[in-house]
Amino acid sequence: NGNMLIEFPSALGRAYTVVYSDNVLFSNAMIAPPVIVAPANRTQWIDYGPPATANAPLNTGARFYRVFQNP
């Protein structure tokens, strides 16, 4: 259905930001709202697409993700 699930190690109660791009260099990186507050030591997040994130590119269909722990 086009949704993408990512799972990452996390610290309970810490906040994380997901950044995504259609290229591995992240030259056009975008932030996926909202900030995620970790419910456990591993967190799952699903990219459902619009309106939170842009549509995946039609030509490659590739999307790359990075997760940052907020200070």
C-alpha cells in the first residue's frame, strides 16, 4: 500500500525526529512531523505519506530515512 515502517533503538521518553529524502546524500532532506516520543527501548514509526510526508518519488520510488535523538 506504499506505507513504510521503520524501527529504531530508542530511550524511553526521549524525543526523536525523522528526516527523509529521495536520495542517499540527503541533499533535499525534509522533516517528518511530529516529533516522536519513545514509548520503549525500540520505536516503530510508519510513513503513511501525505499530508505528514511528501509522496514517494515516482521515478525511483526510493526513500531514505534518518532518525535523530533530540537534545
